[in-house]
Amino acid sequence: MSDKKHWEQVYQTKAEDAVSWFQPRAEKSLGLIQACGLPKDAPIIDVGGGASVLVDDLLAAGFTELTVLDLSGAALGQTRTRLGQAAGHVRWLEADITTVELPAAQYALWHDRAVFHFLTEADQRAAYVARLRHALQPGGHLILATFAEDGPERCSGLPVCRYSAEALSAELGAEFVLQTELRDEHHTPFGTSQRFLYCHFRYQPEAAGG
């Protein structure tokens, strides 16, 4: 089964609050985004944002230039339905982040909760980082959340990579300068816990001589 078929099946057969990664409110992500001090018209992309409530929270906070990208059209459809008329204020991209063509230096902030850790092959991660470098504005913000080193080894039946802040920094390269790292104990709808790592980086190409 392809990655796209897998995620389409997940979102076509399960309610949005019946998956392990469900959050009733994206508190950690929203707090880190608000701490960046961006203007409300700053372009923000949520990678893998499918059925996440982060876009709801960002709209409620007054942000106006929002893009949500996900591999699953079914996941995006769930969120558009949930938002109703407000969905018209969001750009929706049904695409694979490792192959999508994004505008150069478009986004002031790139957010990803739980996509990167599914990229278990080095070439997948390299493709992701290449698109990140291309699409993020110099000086822009990256908020990346993955399973922590002591987090789950699998999710949704798929293997994952677990990270420390140092390991994430090594994957991203020297131009991504770590600002903040937080650990989070995510409580799933099934009564279990998953340990996450949230990292906030600034994209500073000059730090790597770029």
C-alpha cells in the first residue's frame, strides 16, 4: 500500500477524534507560534495539518495567511467541513511534502507535528529538507514536533524515527538554529501516552555560509 492510500484509508474509516494523534486543542504548537511574535498576516504553512485543529486555533487567533498541506484529501475534507465558511480563508494543498513544488521564500513559519518522523528513509528526509529550505523565508521560523527518543517506535501501523533535539538539528543542517526545545506527554483518546519533542528553529542561511 502506498503512503497516500494508507492515510486516505485511515481518514476515510476513522473519525478525527478516533486516531492516536488527535488533540482537542493544539496548545503546544499554538503557544510556540504565538511566541514567535509574527504579524497576523504572516504566511504560515501547516505541513501534515490534515484533520488537525491547529488551523481552527490560528484562525481564531486572527492569522489570515494560512496554508494547510496534507497527503490525504479525506483529512483535508474533514477540516474544511468542520470549519464551514471559514475554510474559504485557508489555502488547501493535497500533496506529498517530499515532492510538492512550493513557492520560493514564501512562508514566515513552517509547522509540522508528526510528519517528519514518518520519513524513515534518508532520501525522503533530504527531499523534505530541500523543500523546507526553498519555501521558508530567511529568518523564518520552523516548529517541528516528532516522537521523542523514548516515544513510540510505530504509529498507525507504520515505523517511525525518534529524535532528540541534537538529532533533528543534524538532519536539518547548520542553517537551522535551535531556539527552544520542549517535551510533551501526549495523551491519546485510548488512554495511552506518547512522548513528543517540539523544537523551534530559526532559518539562518548565513549560519552555514549560505
